[in-house]
Amino acid sequence: LVSFKNAIKDHKTSPYCISCTEKLYFSSIMSSLDTKTNITLKGSVAIVSEFFFTAINSILYQRGIYQPETFKRESKYGLTVLTSTDAGLLAYLRQIMSQMETWLLEGDVQRLVVVVSGVDSGETLERWQFNVTVEEEGGAGVMRGGDENRARNGLPGRGKVEKSVKEIHNEIQAIIRQITASVTFLPLLNEPCSFDLLVYTNKTAVVPKKWEDSDPRYIMNSQEVKLRSFTTTVHKVDSMVTYKEADEWEL
């Protein structure tokens, strides 16, 4: 379990930046996938990474971690989604997504967790968990989000059922809608909050020096809501959110 250290809590600008060419390159990948029905490993990694990026932005907006005026509206998955315009945050997320793509290609990702914690109390208030399953031939899956001590599994086999990107986007759309609707059942965050990203990997994964070991940041006496899932036929992503009940908080 590793995390990438950042200065998001203090809203400082990261020394890294994202170029326009990188953004256009990413958009180009997604556009080309719109016409394909046989999803490759690289194509699946691009879809999963873009989903993570969009989901994280949506969580940060919906839960008020960043001011709403720092987000812009974009069209994606047949929805209007909110994406941050904060240069430091975007650079941080791009660094995360770049490493996630490497790990996904190697089959090393078990899960991604977005941890929302109180700045003053230091308590973990929410854990948005995205479990990654590597789909095997014939539709069976190898669960990456469960036992983190599992031995490394092989890359997905061939001969899978074809699936259009439009179908995948429709499944992702349902998850983004649920994140948007989360304000109807999640308790209000009554203190300034920060977030961290935790990635569960196989023990054999190569971890860059900027990443460090982390505790799982569990929530005691928590409530859990399972969200929808999506599959590319190469990867399956299951989603859930765990939160601390309002009456447990020290207000």
C-alpha cells in the first residue's frame, strides 16, 4: 500500500506541469477507442486511467475539497463533468495517473482509494475505493481488490467477448452519476478537508522513490455504500464509498 506525497492540503502549486500536447494525446486515445469493439490491454488502461481521473475530480468537486469556481465543465461519457483548473492539482493527478498506467499495464494494481480527511481533526471521514480486477479468458476475473498478499497474476488472456467503448462509457456514466448523487446520503463535511490517494499494488511492483508506504486509513464504525461497476473485458472496476456517520463526529 503506497501513497504519493503531495502538498494538496496546503493548496500549494506542484513543481510539475502538464503540457497541452499531453492532454491532446490523451483525448486522441479516447476518440480512437470510440470506434473499436475489441479492447486491447493498452486501450483498457487508457479507459481505466481516464475514469480514475474523472472520478477523483468529481469527488473533489462534490465533496467541496476545492472551491467550485476552480472547476470547469466538460462533456464526457455523455455527461457534463467537472474538471479542476488548479495547475498544482492537475500536475499531481497527472503524475499519479502516469504511474497508475504503468502499474495497470504490468497487472500490479489491486485498488485505488481516495481518502478524505479533516484538516483540523486529522480523522479519516470518507474512503472512496475502486477495486481493480483483471479479467481472464471466458469472462472470469482475478480479484485484485481483495487479499493484498495474493501472488502476482498473469495478464489477461485472449478470446474475450467483444464490447464497444460506448457500452463501457454507459457503465462509467452510471458510476459518475452515483458520485454526483452522493451528496444526498453522505454526511456534511463540517470542517476543512484534504485528500490523499492510496494505491494497493502487488508486492512485486516497482515503486518509485516519491511514493512511500502508507497505513490504510480505515474508518472505525463506518457505513458502506456500494456503487456500480464497469468492465472493459480486460479490467473490471468495482466502486464503493465508506464514510463516518454524522452522529459519530465531534462537532
